[in-house]
Amino acid sequence: MTTTTPRTPGPASGAAPAWRRVLAQTGFETRAVLRNGEQLLVTIVLPVMVLLGLTRTSVVEIDTGGWDRIDFVTPGVLALACVSTAFTSQAIATAFDRRNGVLRLLATTPLGRGGLLAGKLLGVLAVEVVQVVVVGAVALALGWQPAAGGILAAVGVGLLGTACFTALALLLAGTLRAEGVLALANLVLVLLVVGGGLLVPPGQLPGPLEHVATFLPSGALGEAMRGALLGTGVPALALVVLAAWTALLAWAAARFFRWQ
Amino acid sequence: MPTSIAPSGADGATPPARPAEDPRSGSVGPSSGAAAPGAAVHVRGLVKRYDGRDVVAGLDLVADAGAVTAVLGPNGAGKTTTVECCEGLRSPDGGSVRVLGLDPVADARALRPRVGVMLQDGGLPTGARAGEVLRHVASMYADPRDVGELGERLGLGSFARTTVRRLSGGQRQRLSLAAAVVGRPEVVFLDEPSAGMDPQSRHAVWDLVRELRDEGTAVVLTTHLMDEAEDLADRVHVVDHGRVIASGSVPELLSPDAQDDRTLRFDAAAGLDVAAVAAALDAATPGGPGAWVVTEPQPGSYVVAGPAGPRALAALTAWLADHDVLASRLTVGRRTLEDVFLDLTGRHLR
């Protein structure tokens, strides 16, 4: 008869500690985004251009309600940055990783599916830190004066928005073809920017769009971010809408995501 | 000179136990139903359906530690699905799969550090550099192999700084193999490991596979390449239509009745007088008239069946010399694995 290699049994024999695996995946995911030209375009260049376009030109009319234009616009741009990374960039990256078998291969290493997911989420947050630094620096240079008391609330809103849009990203990436996700993720970003209440408050959108955007996660994220950073307080309705979307999308992603 | 890959554990540790029995002593025919509690991989009655169609239909398979086990079969035979069930990537619809005594799906956490996987479609992140991918996979393990040394073994150095997207098929395969073994696994699953490789790469891969085997690793590889199975495998499971239709060592599969394999084959000018050849052989060997049957199944390709031996060979070549016929090829007895495979699975395209 044959014998197998004698090894100390146990769940983690041979694996690196879980925190190290997740950290390694986080670094890998973050570098992948920051190295990829198209991803940088969507996550860094686009928000900065929107910020400059809305503050230094008058191409788009926004009623700032008496606030300084830079103070009114910057929270919306940060919300856009959050969506571009958590949703567009993540959806595309995950869809192609899924098509190329990367998700399956990593699932066979000690990282596992849980570690992969954790690494992706932390990778999104790491990219967002870079975005906040870049967008924040540009905004401050343009005279942005955020409400100091609302910064903590803004961080919380950002985390909730990240959870919500990452769930949406995984739902698309885990159910549709990679090419479809590529097209859809960019299209949705454009639609949310134009009419989703991210930059322009839902109340200023024409006709029925006002009511639609109020109940979209994008409108809720934009309103919550503006409330926090303008110092007027985060609207409860926005928080409820965002939390409800997060719960729904997380459930759907967990339910419908296909690894292969 | 290639450096040896150290066995798992610290230097100087006791090498992994080798099978006490020669792994080549397998049985021919549908794999033995005998329980194999020590087997590294033990699949019994595996069933997997896609859209109501049985892709794997009651497959049995055993792979031992310290042995290379080839799963050989035509495209669509169910090879990949079978190894994916062993890797925990698919849940079986029936039967049981045990890897190192554990269930690949339920005990995935315990198995992942001990099992290395090379997927058929690679599964490499396309945007990262080759060296970075290997280092990243290595970082998932507590005590990975030396990445530089492994890279040297497989010739990854020349493209370590190239992004995966720009690698050739063979380069990707070598990187995938490196990623599969970097964690010092006890069991490695290699799905079509040398597909798309040039001959040099194939031999580098085969050398590494042999070395893994000698260190006590259970290597399971799927292939439809006869020479790969023939050169590498200690045991071959021939799979077709989701079942194992034959298994055993290569010599066993090649000549199930080695004592009775009495065939000479030769290629020469078409239209030779086969009756005269048979008569010449009858006269030269002790079997008497009718002991030899000579046929020409394809023009110019002859099969000479009878009590083959040195005398018969001499008589055949003498007859050819007398008739001024030059044989361009002459083989004695041995079938190739390809002959066996085609006999078992049929010659029609699928």
C-alpha cells in the first residue's frame, strides 16, 4: 500500500497567515489599477477633469444655492471618484479576471474566495485613498474649504457608498460577459454623472429624473456627501436609500455571482 | 546543472515517504475497485452533469503519492471536469472524491495549502508582470519554494519583467506550472501542462514533473498527448465518454498480452506477394505451415503475425533481400500507446 506525505494536519498548514494573504492581494489589486492606463483615466483623470471643468468653466450650470462653487462641487466629485473605482473600475477588472480564469486559480490557492473578496474591497479603498489625496489636493488648491466637522461623516458615507457600488460591480461582473460589463460599466458611469444625482443634486434635475435620482444610490451618495462636507448634515433619507441599495445589491451579488 | 528542489519542510527534514510498492504495478482494465486508503487522490463513481448531460459518468481514479498519474483521453472525454472536481472548483453530482483523505469542497480550506493547481486556461492575471505573478502566488504560502530558483528551472527569467498579456502560450504554461508548485504542494493537478510548448519547454516541464514525483508529490496530469503519458506516467487512466476505460502502467497498457505479441510490421513497396512471405517464414520457424499470417492493410504497409523471434526476423529480412526490397521501417511487437488509445476510443473524429 502507499502512504501519503506525513504532514502536520490542521486547517492552515502551509498557508501564510490570513492577514498576510489578504494584504498581498490588496497590494496586487491596487497596483493593477494604478498601473493600468484606462483604469487611471477613469479613476483619477476623470474626477480631476470634472472638478476643473465644473469650477473653472461655466459649461454646466449648477445652482450652488449660495455656496462657493468649489465647496459645492467637490463633494460630488468625491462621490464620482468613489463610483468610478468601486463600480466601473472594479466591475471591469473582475469581469476580465473571471473570464481569464484568474478568480478560479486564486480560489485554489490558500487565498480562497473569501480572501480574494477581502483583497478586492481593500484594494478599492486603497485606490480611493489615492483619489481623495489627488482630488482633495486639487480642490484645496482651488480654495476648497470643507466643513471640518463633517469629514468623519464623509468617510462613513464613502465607506457605505463603496460597499454599495462594489456590490453592484460584482453583481455585473459575476453574471455578464466581460465585453458586456466593459460597455455597461462605462455607460452607467456616464448616466449617473449626467442624470444620477452624483454631481448635480437630484432637486435640480429636470422632470421625473428628480424623483428617480433621489432614490438611486448615486443620488443618495451625492446628497450624503454634500450634506457632510458642506456642514449641513447628512440627510437621513439619503442614508436609508444608500443602505437599502447596499443590502439589496450585496444579497444579489452573493446570490447570483458565478465564479466561472 | 539544475538545482534540486528541496522537499517540503525544513532542510534536512525526513523526505516524504515513498510508496512502498512500485507504482507501476497497477492493474489493467477498469480501475480496480479495491479501496486505496493511502492514495493521494481517490475518485469513486464520480458523476457530473451539465444541462442534464453526463460529462463524467461513474469515473474511478486513483493517484498515489510519489507517482505521476496521467488522465489520458480525447477532447471532451471529461478529463478537465474530473480534475476540477478534485480541485474543489466543481461539486460532483454523484460519487465521491477524496484528496489526501479530504473532501475538496467541504475541506477546501485545509486542502488549498496542500494542493497545487495548473488550470487549462491558465488563470493568470493578464496585466501583471510574470515575475510579479509568481511572487504573488508564493506570498500565499508560509514556506514557498525559492521563486528565483524555480524561475531559473523553468526559464522564466527571460520574461519575468514582461506582462502576462505579452507572453507566448508556452511561456504562460511554464509560469502557470511554476505557480502550481511554488507552494510545495503534496498533490499537483496539471491540466494539459505542455499544450502550446516548444520541445525544449516540454522537456523542462517533464524534468520538473519527474523531480516532483521523486520527492514524493502526487502528480495528476491530464493530456491527450500519447508521448507525454508514455514518457512521464507511472499509471495511465484512459478516459472516454466520462469513464475510465482502461488503466495501468504504460507497459501494461501497451502489451496486455506481452508474451503473445507476435507482430512484425514493415513498410516497403506496395503489392508484395504476402503469401510468399508467409511461406518463407513458415519454413524458417518451428510453427509449421500456417503459423504466419501476412497482410497488407494499407498499400506498402505490412503486418506479419506469428511466432516472432530472431529467426523470423532474419527470415523476413532474407526474403526481402532475395527480392531486392528495401524496408523503410521495421518494428517488432510493440504497439505504441497511440495504437492502444485508438483501439480503445475509436478512430472517428469527435
